[in-house]
Amino acid sequence: MTQSPDQSLSQSKVQQSFRRGLNTYHEKATHQADIAAGLADRIQAHAPKQLKRVLEFGMGTGHLTRQMQQSFAISQLYLNDLVSECESFAPKAGTFIPGPIEKIDLPTDCDVICSANTVQWIRDLPTTTLKLKSALHPGGLLALSGFGSAQFHELRTLGSSAAAPSYVDAEEWRRILPEGMTIKHLSQGRRVEWFPSAMAILKHLRETGVNGSATQTWTTGDLKAFEHDYRQRFGTQRGLPLTYDPVWMIAQKS
């Protein structure tokens, strides 16, 4: 697939953002860890305990990887991430493949292809899911968690550019998936994290790398205005909210 300059630049920014947050991501990204555990639980409802070939893309620091290894006996585990340094988090039993999932060569005849908290960074989901389908054997599962349209809506309301390009609500997967894929599971559930200040929210975003497409350079005045606007628009006695809107999708190849 040929990438546009804008797409390549976007991937580079995402890569840099997650690389900066790599040392803090595993500890600080508690919502992402819970979402990955939820994906593994849902896979268990549809997959046998013995799996020959599994591909996980966007493995990050291994939240889903560990859950999959605990839940299944996997003969061949392939792991991928845009950030090559994530190889240090890959188990010795896994084969690491660096690079964007849209461009790398995929292993074939997979029982399960899975990814937690990654697909929102993929701009062309129909083309990418078609590619993933081709790497599954008949009966194989594509199991993904991403985020819906309410993800970080507070930031977007205030004009932030930190949004990922592909926030997809659960039902939208029915039009995205290629023919020959049957949806086995769809669910979505919002959750809110509370912070004492807007500065604490920005720190959280930096530590988890999830502001990968942000382009703003902050001045002292910008920070003060952001704090004021966030409190005026969303402040409560409990603090300042930040909404997560996870979506889980599992589909089977015919």
C-alpha cells in the first residue's frame, strides 16, 4: 500500500509519542490494560484453548500479550508494533515484526489476529481489515479493541488535535469489515477518569502516549487558558473528567 505524505507524517508523530511514553505506559495506562484484559476474556468465549498461530499487532508493552499467553496455549506467536523498541517487551517465545501493520508482511494461516487499543490509529480500516482477513485461515478470528466517538470528547470540544484518526463506534464495524467476516461479538462501554487539574490530564496523555497526533506547542498562556476553559466547560466537585469509550469487536472468517 502506498502511503500519502500526510499519513507517513502522522505515523511518525504517533511513533514518537509512544516512544516517549514507553517507560511509563505499562504502569500508567491502567484503562488500556483493563481494555486489553476485556478483549482476552471475549476471545476466550470464541476460540479454543489450543492455538497454532496468533498474530498480535500494536503490542506496546504487552498488556494483551500477557493475557493471551495466560489464557491460551499458543504454538507460534507473532508480535508487531510500530515502535521497534517494543521488542524488549516481547516474550522469548514470540517472533517480533516491527513496522506499521498496513505495510509489513503478515504471517499466514493464523487462528487469531488480535490487537488492543491500536486500531484507532489506522486511517484506512477497510483496506487494513481486508489484509488481516487474508492472513486468517477459514474459521479464524479477528479480535480488536479500539475506541468510539465519545473518546476524549472533552479535549475535542476544546479544540485539541490529539484525537486519533479512526474512532469507531461498535455498530460501525458492520460496514467496515470485508465480506466473508461474521461478527461474533460487539460491545462498547464508556468510562470516565477524574483528574485534579487540566495539567494532570496533559501529564496523563504524555505518560500514556495517547496524544500521538497532537500538533500544538504549548505556551504558559496556552496552559492557563486550557485550564480555565476545561474547568468552565467540564469542571465538577469531583474534578475534571476525561472520557474513555472502549469498543470490542470479534469477527470470524468464513
